[in-house]
Amino acid sequence: MKKTLAWAVTLVTAATCTLGAALPAAAANDTTAAAATAASNGSTIDTSSLSPKAKALVDEILAKLPTDWQERLQAANAKYGIGDAQWTEIRNSIINPGDYQCQRTELTTYANSLLEGADPFAIFMLSWFGAFDLPTYDALLFGSESKSNTYGVNGEYTNQLTSEAKDLKKFWDIYSDDIQLMPMHGADVFSSPERAARTLAVLYGETPESMLDLAELFIELIDSEPVLKGGANPIFTFNAFAFSEKGDPQPLGISDRIVMGDGILEAMKAIGLGDTAPRAILGHEFGHHVQYENNLFDNTTLTGPEATRRTELMADAFGTYFLTHSRGEALNTKRVLDSAQSFYQVGDCSFRSNGHHGTPNQRLAASTWGASVANDAPNQGHILPSMKLDELFEAKLPDLVKPDARN
């Protein structure tokens, strides 16, 4: 089985640009568009439009990178599953966008505001170099579960999430002792040249020592853009994900884990969903581990966007089932479904993307269904076996994804 990152959100694409992907609205001008085209074609980038300081930094970074750095970076993305993200476009979509209601949400609006005031060309260069992925790689490759871990910018979600992680392991009928919960703090990575260097060493196939000078340049370039807040801008950690190598014939030795980024927690708080949304996201990500253990990622005839949408909607349903079940978090259903707007908010309209997670309406419908299964059960104390819940979900899926556009 291919290594898989199951992303809760990948809205970094809404405010940054990735090699070969569309530039953000803030950077959609002729200069950066031309730069993106040159980059994707392997041409030399003209850095003359940068400020003198940024130009000097970028030129020095380019001089220190291996000559084949782009190929190395792409290979690392493929190796660790980073390329399997929501923004990856494919051409074999079988979904007709015209049949669905899909609209901008408060969360995407918030994400688009995170880089206001930044130099779009500098942002493009940082993205081109893979800088926005460094905290993700740091958590994936070097993160570990610890009693000293904190969650949220000020640690405000620490007790809530660590307690829920224990409850999730007791609730689901899978082997979960090896699943680790860990945070992702962007500022931590970009305040330590040594920490950034060890991650760059993985991306570019070098040693941490040889990457130390490059790490310092990355940090200096980030510091040159005040809006990035030295890596503390939520855009650097605007995701949460589950990772497992179960069934992989060539495991890398990375433990099963769930990573919770400061950025997505901050975003939920910013749009008024900081109460139960963090727990909903953690429940969703643990739902992916239920899928890993039960081989539910591959147990389908669906392909492309429809396959990813199925697993994401299932994780929404499983997460909400746990949150509302009397032996789970036992949260008030209305409160949970209000917070289920967190799933609605991360719905997307990327119908041609292999990472399509479902429209906002579909994601809210899936979480609503999960709550109804828990609430309508004749025996409120009984937890359905995960494979039985999957059976019910598979039967419900066609109804969850049926066209809903109003003529």
C-alpha cells in the first residue's frame, strides 16, 4: 500500500503556491505568473522584481541548492506522500461540478487573508523551495508523542485533545496503542536553524550539517516578510493529518501518528468554531486510522476524486459518531453539529483533484448522518463494530453525494 497522508485540510493552497499549481489571488500578477511558468518549465527565474534584500537571499539560496534540487524535492514529496494533497489536479474527473452547490466558506476566506501585505514573488519563491512544507515534514519525520507537547498557539487545546486521544483509543475496536498524537508548531521549526536543516537534509538528500547555511537563509527570507511572523503565521501549519505505513511493503519506520497543526486550530477559533471543532478534527483523523487498520482505503471500486471523497466523508461520519455517542465524548448533538461546520468549512470544489474531499454540503451531510446513527440507536450503550458502521456508511454514501444543485 502506498504511504498515505490523510489530510483534514490543505488550505495552504488557497494562500500559497505549489510547483505546478495555481498562484493565490494575492500573487496573481504577470510577474509571478511568469515566474511560476518558468519554474515549472525548469527555466531560470528572474529575481529582479524582489527587494534588494530578498533578491540577495534568494540568489544565495539558489547558489547553495543542489543542481537537481527540484527533482530531489519532488522525489521526497512522492516518497512521503506529500504530493497526494487536495490541490493535485487530475484530468479524469467523472464528477460534474454543475450538478453541485459549492461555495466559498468562512475558512477559505480566512485562509486567503493570511498573506495579505506579503510580497507575492517572495511567497512564490518560498513555496517553490518547499518552505511551507517544512513544519509538516518536521512533524512527520521527527515528531513524537510526549507529555510536554502542547496544542494550540498558547497551549489552549492541550488538555482537550490529549484527553480525547485516550478516549478514541478506548472507543474504537482497532489496535491503536501505537498511534501517537503530536503537535505542529511553525515558529519552532523556523526559530532553529538546526531543526530546519535536518528537515531540508531529508528533502534534498544531503546531511544536516551541509544544510545548516541553507536553513539560515530560509529563516532569514521568512523573517524578511513580517506577515509570516517568523513561521508563526497559521499558513505554515494550516492542516492536520493522519499517517500510517500499515501494509506498506517498504516501510520507512515512521510510527502511526496524528498531527494537529496550530494553524488549523487558530483558524477554527478565528471563525468562531474553537469550541468543539478541534475535537471534531481529531475524531476525523482517528477515523482515518480506523480505515487504515480495516483496510478501508483500498476496499472500494471507486477511483480518483470519488475514492478520496469516500474516505473523507467516512472519516467525517466516524468522527461525529464518536463525538455524539454516549460512550464516546457524549457531546450534545446540536453543539456537535454546529461545530460540524468545521467539516462543512473544509469542503472543497476541487472536482478534478485526486484529493477532492467532498463539497461543503456533502461533508456536513456525512457528519449529520454519523450523529444520527449514534442518536437513533435502540441501545445507546452499544458501540457498533467499525466494520458494521462502514457497512452502513457504504449503503448511505450514494445519498450523501447525490447532486444537490438548485435550478
